[in-house]
Amino acid sequence: MHCKRVAFGLLAAAAAVAAADDSDVTQLKKDTFDDFVKTNDLVLAEFFAPWCGHCKALAPEYEEAATSLKEKNIKLAKIDCTEEADLCQTYGTLVVVVVFLLLLLHLLLPKPGQRRRGTQLPAPRTASNPRLGGRLPALLELALDGLVGAECDAVGAKLFQDAPLLLLPSLPAVSLLTKDTLEEFKTADKVVLVAYIAADDKASNETFNKVAESLRDNYLFGGVNDAAVAEAEGVKAPAIVLYKSFDEGKTTFSDKFEVEAIEKFAKTSATPLIGEVGPETYSGYMEAGLPLAYIFAETAEEREELSKALKPIAEKQRGVINFATIDAKSFGAHAGNLNLQADKFPAFAIQETVKNQKFPFDQEKKITVEEITSFVDDFVAGKIEPSIKSEPIPETQEGPVTVVVAKNYEQIVLDDTKDVLIEFYAPWCGHCKALAPKYEELATLYSESEFKDKVVIAKVDATLNDVPDEIQGFPTIKLYPAGGKSEPVTYSGSRTIEDLIEFVRDNGKYKAEASKKEEVVAEESQAAPAATEGEAAKESDESHDEL
């Protein structure tokens, strides 16, 4: 790293196999790397592998960034790690498919042509973040003001958004903006928050910084201290403006600066008035803490038509209920999860995401503004009972494992006097079938122990019964300890009786032990697989897409 002014980015997220002759991205090798870095003020170096799928997919963004930034004397380069392994290892890309963007802005000094020598790379802070989108050029430019973030893919990551985000801890969460940088910042992402606060207003600045630190992985934050800029924007300080690329374009917060109020404002205003549910947005809606109203329709035209018709309802319920359309052709099977018929559209339903309760709109009725207004108002007023899908309550419990259905779930699982271990299973799940004999043996051991009245081993068919928890895969095993039903513990160990007993003992209120028979120990001498392998979607015979 011998250069006049350096900000290295180690990024294997946007490269083509070879640059075209007119490319603004420079291909570097070991013998050209040092000279290139020395002769340019600022370099973003990308380490990639030609076979990397994400690298190929995002190549146009990196090319666009190079073209956009060359006029600012920022050079983008790339190194093929399959040909330059030594060079890649020198800069930390020992496993090239584990990729990251790390702008070393702390190396920059105010005076061009100088930098600190021998500075060690800081240890990055890791956090989960699903954001990248198509904003690489803007991201790189804003990084010069202290904003940096990018996604990386990791070997075995199930979803690209599950890969880690690496940030320099030394970089501020809020980028100080001027009249020259404000306009560019407004469009740096789909959602950005800008606080207009006087420099001497310490209380408001501290509050905004706290919010920015807690939500920096979700949004970009900027700050303006110049009163003239605030006046030009029509803003009276202190205030926060959330700029967005959808709906009305911006929303202003002018209430008292309190962390909780600002966080609620950010999350509410950053959500489209009527968005779209899909694989990339589903988890966000589930984590929002608000009920979600689904608008199922098979065509884009019909979804747009319904969105326009129901817009007044969504506006009235903003901050109370999130509204979103969903492609019934691709994700129609999800209607069944909401206790709707999965072959009759358009359809409407509300899901209470915190309690996982379902409120389907009568599919025999036509979706009209009047009908949906009445339905939504009744939901908000608590006049509608949730739809509960349940098998009949067993007349008798015939086996050692207690059978739970939706109608007796609360009575059994949430019995605060007992430690309850429950398996959420699906009849078609191969792992569930393999676990069944061991699980029955486990139940037998506890039923014959001194803890038979304090520990319950139970199971529930999660495909036929609504359960409060969102189940991501089968089997899922959870312990609801006595006196701690609001904090169940999910099991992630191997599927051996010994390990399950240890789990109940270590996490239950009664520290319950159960003695194993010698033949059981012998049967389990071979290693058992992890408790939750694969997701329901992977084992299901259904061909529909999964959220």
C-alpha cells in the first residue's frame, strides 16, 4: 500500500471475467499493482474470481461506478484471484468467494499527497444487512464523507441478504452534508434520512446520532448544520426529512427528538404505502412489528388496480397496518398459510405478525373499497376473531408424546407450571420421520422419571395447525420453560436422546434429568445430524415459489 492518497476496497462483488477495451476498470497484476496505486490519488481495488456468480451478476454496477468516478480522479481496478493468488492473499482475500468492501478512509489525511505509513488494518465490525441494490456508484462517492457499506457473499449462504456487512467502526454513522453534497445524498439509496440541526443543539444531535448508530445497517444518515440549507429546503430546525424514491418522495419529522419516536418514524415512513411481498421483502415485513395486509392478484395490472383502489385505506392505517400486494401466480400457495383458498383470487387477508394470527377476508365477497374498509376497521377495533386452522383435539393421548393442536396449544404448551419440549413437524418431512422413534423414546424416559408431572414432550403438525411462532424449517424443536413461556429456547444440537435430555436439563426450570437405557446409548454411538436441516420448501413436493 504505497500511494499518495489511498482508500483500498477489497470487493469481489462486481467484476466481469475480462474488461473490454473501452472499460474504465483497470485490470491489474502483481507486477503492475504497486505502480498503479502509487500514481493515483485514490484507488478502489477489487479482488474477484471469474467463476463467482455474484461477481458476474453485479459486473455492470462496478463498470458504471468506474465511469462515474473517473472524473473525480477515483480509479477502480480489479485483480483476478485465480491468476494472482499471491497478490490476493497479501490483501486478505484468502478465500476469494468470501468478499467484502472495506474503504480504509482512516488512512486519508487532509493534505493531498500524504498519509500515515505503516498503519495497520482495523478489525471490521460485522452485522447482518440486506441492502446493496443498484447504488454502488453513489455509495462509493458518499464513502468519502464517511459512509461505507456493502454486502458480501459467503460460502454456503442460503440467501444473498444473509451475507455479512462489514463496516469500519471508526466511521461515523452520520455523514455531515453541505449544500453541494445534499442533493447527491438524497438519491444515494431508496431511503435516506437527513437531520437539519443547529451545530450547537447538542441534545438533538446526540439523539439523532443514537438513532443513526442503531439503524445504520438499515438506512443512510446525513446531517445538515447550515441554517441557510435548511431554509432552502423549507425545513425549520430541528427536524428530520426522510427522502425516498417512492410514494410522496419525502416525509418530515418535526416532533420532539426522542429515540423511540424517531425510530418509529423511520421505520414507518421508509415502508412503501402499498409495497410488494416477495422473497426480498418478506422478512422485513415480518420484523416490522405491524400487521400486514396482503392483496393477492395474479396479474401486475390487477395488483396495480387494487392498489389504487385501496390506497385511501392504506393512508388511513399508515403506521398501524402495512399494506402490500403479492403475486398470486408465483406465491399463491402462501394464501393457504393465511387460511385462504390457494386457488381463488384476487384475495385479501391480514396477518398479525407478532402473534402470527391470520384474518382472511371472505373470498365469496368481492374486494371493494367499502368491503375492505369495513373489514380493516373491524380488525383495528378488535371486532374480528382470528381464523385458527386446527385439527380436532385428541379425545385421548395414546402415545408417550403429547399431541398438540392449535385449539389446545395454549393449554398445553403455555402451561406455566411445566417445562414443555415441542417438535413442530410436517408429515412429509424425512428428518421428522427419522426423529420420531427417538423422540418417542425421549418422551417415555421422562414419563417414567420423577419429573413426569413437570416435563412434557409434545409435537404438533405445523402444516395442519396454526401456531404462534413463525416456523422456518422442519423439524423445529423448542423448549418452553416453566415460568419463562415468553422466551422459548430453540434447539440446534444433534438429534440424539442424550443431547435432547441435556437441552431440557440445561434450559428448563426443573433441571430435569432422565436415565437412558443401555441399548439406546448403543444405538446412538454414531453421529446424528443437526436438529434443523433444510427448510420446508426444500423438502416439499410442491412446485410453487417460497417466500
